[in-house]
Amino acid sequence: MPHREYLTIVQQGINRLLDKHLPAANQEPVRLHQAMRHSALNPGKRLRPALVFATGEMLEAPANRLEIPALAVELIHAYSLIHDDLPCMDDDDLRRGIPTCHIAFDEATAVLAGDALQTLAFELLAASPDLELNSEARLSMVSVLATASGSLGMGGGQAIDLALTNQQAELETLEAMHRMKTGALIDVAVQMGYLASDVRDKSVADNLSIYSQALGLAFQIRDDILDIEADTETLGKPQGSDLELNKLTFPALLGLDGAKLRAKELVEQALDALHQLPYNSDNLAAFAQYIIQREY
């Protein structure tokens, strides 16, 4: 199935799951629940849940093992974007073409909405009756998602990113930071698909890890490129915000052509890892190509 069609199907499915599992907009505390829904239900790419599904389906995991893990990853991503947009972080007014949570509501509500989305992800993994997995598999999912979200993953990467604002650093430092800030959640999406399956093969897990880590870094490089080349309407967020904040980016270090070449190298690395797998990895390969071709 062409990746765009596949991504559309995943987007529709995740939107239904979000609507089902998020607290109702009229449930107390109303303002908090409205803020959660505002941010989680806005028109995102849903790439991370798509990677959960594509990995799990490749390994023949049934849908009833994939839906909640995919939803949990998207909830963590939604929370991270709320906090990333806050005045104390990147101070953005637009996200996916709509006002960011702290603009649509207020800063305190935005902080709490992010906190609540994060905890909902773990609540669903731990206790949702819709997830037909044993306790051991659930615990593994909780563990890897927590690690990817915390100080050694996305949270730590954001802290390093803030520290590097107005600073110079080597490429190695920039890549290490983005493997945490952006790459960790992409990596864990693939891990969740693997854990939802019955496959337990070190070679498969290792090659999936090479794939997802390369993919996560390529995704961030493309983001940095789009911050220069795209416009605000296409991006759904302010164009040029990285430059305005004097953030360290791949184009700043490598030049625009150098950044594009590095992204291409990483996609080739990801595809090479997929070729080592004894499965039909066409959907995962298509996502690798999509990463460096996307326009937003």
C-alpha cells in the first residue's frame, strides 16, 4: 500500500482512538479536558503511531495489540509539543496551523494538559482492557516508553537543546542531542510494534533499532531544512523560528546541501538495516523515503 494512503488510514484510526480515550470535553475539569483535546486531536501527521502499526503488522501482531501502544506514543508526542511550544521553551503561537495550547487557553492550563496527556499514555498501557497483552509485555512497553520520554530520552534532549541556544557545538553533539529529543520517540514507536508481536529475535531487534535511530535523526534534519525552505502556511507553525531563536541546526553546521546529504545517508542506512530482515518491510521502507521528501 502506498505510504500516503497507509498514513491516511492510520491518521483516521488514531483520531478515532483519541476521541474515544480522551476525557470528554464537557467532563470536569472542563477547561483542562478541552485543552487536552485541542492539542491531541489537532491535524498531526501521526507518523509515530504509523511506525507502531507498520512494525507490528510486518511481524504479524494483531490490531488489538497495536492500537493502545500506538495511541500511547501519540499521547506522549502531543504532550511534548504542548510543552515545547511554551513561552519558557520555544514560545510558539502556532502548531499544525492552529493556536498552540497556551495561546488557545493559558500557560498553566497548557502545562497541566501536557502532564495529563503524558500520564494517560501510561494509564492506558497499564490498564486498558482494549490491549490484549499479558502483564510482562505491558510492563516492557511502559518501561521503554518511560525511558524514551525521560531525562535520557526526549526530556533530556530538550534540556540540551535549550542549553545549546546561542551556543556553538560539534556535529557529534548536535546528533547526540537529536537522537534523544526527536529520535527517542521514533525509536520507541518501532520498539512498541516489535514488543506487540510474538517475535523475540536479537538480530531483528538490532536491525529495527538501526533503522529507527537513523530514521529519527533524518526526520530532525528534514525539520531543520523545512524551517528554512518551507513557509508558515505549509509548516503549520512559524517558519524560520529556529533561526529567530538562534538555535543550533544541521543546516547551520553543514550548510543546506550538506544537511540534505546527511539526511540521505541516514535513510540509506535505515534501508540497509531493513534489508537484513526476513520480512516484508515495504511500509517501513516507504516511511524512510517519506521522511526526507515530506513538505511539512
